[in-house]
Amino acid sequence: KVPGPGEAARNNLKRAIEGGTGLVLVHFACGAWQEWPEFKDLAGRVWDPKLRGHDPHGKFRVEITMPEHPIMKGIQPFETVDELYTCLTGDRPIEVLATAQSKVDKKIYPMAFCFNFGKGRVFHCVLGHDVQALENPPVGELFRRGTAWAAGQPVKP
């Protein structure tokens, strides 16, 4: 097993984001650095291996919860074929931008969210299991806009 980046790298990442660098997390990035408890604060929500991972891969509807947020302006609810993550945990305040309802347990889960981290911005979207999921135009648009927002750039529709 290849060890993850060490303490110096983790501290550099945290300092960079606090100082104004943006961070975008895609799909299972929420499962990175399980051995680094502070990653939960940096990612907003992380994979908890004690929870059910996700619904069976398949089609589901993504609802927009913050239609006026710059990332979401004009994006309509959409269907996607992906893994609907049900495994996230964390208590940092986040702005939930989009959600989906599990077909398994009927609960609603965040699919995309963002927050400020010091002077930096974090955009985290758990969609994107494979090429098919990322080729879905609304998903691509969500990542394009979320990346611009995290970088502190104008978010253009």
C-alpha cells in the first residue's frame, strides 16, 4: 500500500486553501485521507466507512436547493446515472446546492455543496463516478461553475 501524503503536505494544503486557493472535490475524493481527522473540516463532508456507501448505480434525479447561488443560477433539476452517495458525515456548516433522494432509504442526501475556508473556497460534488456520469451536460456544467467559483473567478452561465 502506498502511504498518503505526510503531515507537511497536509499542512501545506490546508494553509494554501486558508490563504485563498480554491479546492474542488470530485466523487470519491470524500474518501481521501481517512487517517487525517482534519480532512473532514477541509472537505466539509467525508466518506464514513461505517455508513452504507451508496445506492446501486443507476438513474436518479438531482434537485437544486439553492437556485440563486452563483454556481446554480439557471441550472434546472436533472436526471443522472451515477452512484447516489449516502455515506457522508461531518458537521461543518455548508451551503447545500443540490440534493437527491435515495431509492433505498428515501432520505435526502447532498450531491453538491460549498463553503468558505479561511480566504479560500471549497466546492464539493459527489457526482462523477465514471465518464458517463461526467458527460451528462448538467453535471459538467455544475463542475465548470463550481470550479470557477472555488477559484474566485466569475461564474458565467
